[in-house]
Amino acid sequence: MGVPHSTVNGLPEGTYQADNLNVNGDPSDAMGLNADVKSVFSVTVQNQQPVLHVSGEIYGGLTSKADFENYHLSLQVKWGDKKWSPRLKAKRDSGLLFHCQGEHGAFWKVWKACQELQIQESDFGDYIPLAGPSGTIRSRYQNEQQFYDPTSEVKNPVEGYSHAHVEPDYQHGQWNTVELYALADTAIFVVNDKVVMVVTDSIDAQGQPLTSGQLQLQSEGAEVFFRDVKVRPIKTFPNHIVQEARL
């Protein structure tokens, strides 16, 4: 769990809180591991199926104990209605973080250094490297913003935020299917059966190939639900994914 916003109530006496959560610094300011005192992450049952409920009230990450390499991950995700400061007027936001390495709190005193498959309203499948890693994508630029373009012959490194090729997420309240194919130093993002991003040449902060790591699901100011999370090992990409991703 990260640093709670100054508007969060019901915390243990002496808990550090702040107005600006989007800063790096001493991770010891964060609430820390296994400190989910407000049950930001909990499991409910809907239609006889377990569902992970993320309240979003405090920035945090639910982290796998194991590292994963060469795998296909799929999950279903939908938005709830609640939003919290400092993102009351922003898009609902979460994310699937993968190839997570090192200590907790490397980014905004919350998440590990990693690659991110963005889960945000109208921005499913965007790519964000956090706290040092990077990768390359087939690119085009519009209004000084980088977009993944499967038709481009030019690959460029991503140092900040790169937009997906298409945005096929469904309307608020509907379940979306998000898939991540990670094989060697390549990652393919699939949203509702559409390839939206292909990241190649994944490297860590030291420039070494980044091919494995833990997984994290984000709490980032919005209520969100996850279900049917599955991971299986792979040795190759499926043929239809190879063709759509132009590998």
C-alpha cells in the first residue's frame, strides 16, 4: 500500500498522508506490505464466481509471490462507480503490471519497476514503462504523442507513455477481456480479442533483457473489479496473434 491521500479517513494514528501522490521519494513514507487496513483489496462473490474487488481508495498493488516468464495471462475487468482523490475528475484508472523487479515503492512510492499494460477508461492496452524499464514499438506520432502503429516499419523506444493502436474497451459496467502474451523480450497486449500493442526489446533500467518478474494489479483512485484471472505457460505465440502483430 502506498501513501494515502490527505482526504482518507479511518487510518491508524500517525499514518503519513499527502495531497500529491504522483511523486517519487522515500518508499518508507508508504503504508507498506500487508498493510491494507481499509480492505482496498478484497474478494467477493458475484453470480457464484469469486471476484477481486479493488476499492481504489488508496494507491496500492496486489503482488504475486511468484515470478512469471513465457506466459499467457488473461483476465476480465470492469469498472465500479466510486472514485477517490486525487482522481475525482480524472479517468478511472488501474493497470496490469508485469516483469516487476526490485523493491516495492520504486514508482510513486507504491509500485515496483516494471512494464505496464494500462487499464484506464478509453485507454485499455496503452503501454507505460515504470521506474527504468523500456521497450520498442512500431510507432507513429500525433500531436507529439507516441502511438503503436502495426503498419509502421519504424521502431522507436518508449520512455514515457505510448498509446494503443485501437481502444476497443466496452461501456462502463461491462466486463472486458484483457490478455497479455509475454515471450522472451516481447509482450503483446490483447483487449476484447484485438491486438492493441506490441512491445519488443524489453529491457530493465541497466539495459539488460527484461523477460520475467512478478505481476501486480493496481489500485489507483477508482473502483474496479477483476475476475477469471488465469496464467498458463507458452513456448510460442499463437499463429493468429503472430499475423495480427506482424512478428
